[in-house]
Amino acid sequence: MAKKKQRQPVKPAVTKEETNGLFDQLSSDVLAKLKETKKQLVAAEQEKEEERQAQLLFEKKQKEKNKSFEELLDEYGYGGSKF
């Protein structure tokens, strides 16, 4: 009978030093620039969203302001007994 080979545990080919990610390889000044750029992008996006909300509010007010008498009656109803 043939003897079975014993399997030895497979060792990872990559050592801990080689597993350093991109974050670990970047120098601190490049990392600081990236963080600053991210902050600027987030601030610009937030400002754009605020402007969009303000524009929607303005358009809603303009639409309400320019409603015809018929649209106002439809919206609020007609209560002839009030007067």
C-alpha cells in the first residue's frame, strides 16, 4: 500500500510588511492634502444642496403668490355662509 503524503499548512506568501495598504504608504503631507480636498468637496456639496432647497422654497412661494382665484377656491373651498 502506498503511503499518503501529509499536507503541510500553507503559509501566506505575503508578509505583514507587504500588506501595508495605500493609506500606510502615503506620506503625511499627501494625506493632509487629500483630507483637505475631501472637506472642500463635502462643503461644496452641502452648499449646493442648500441652494437647491432655497430655490425650491422660492418657487413654492412664487407659485402660491400667483394662484388664480379659481385655484384658491379649489384649495380652500367655498364657505358662502361665512359672510
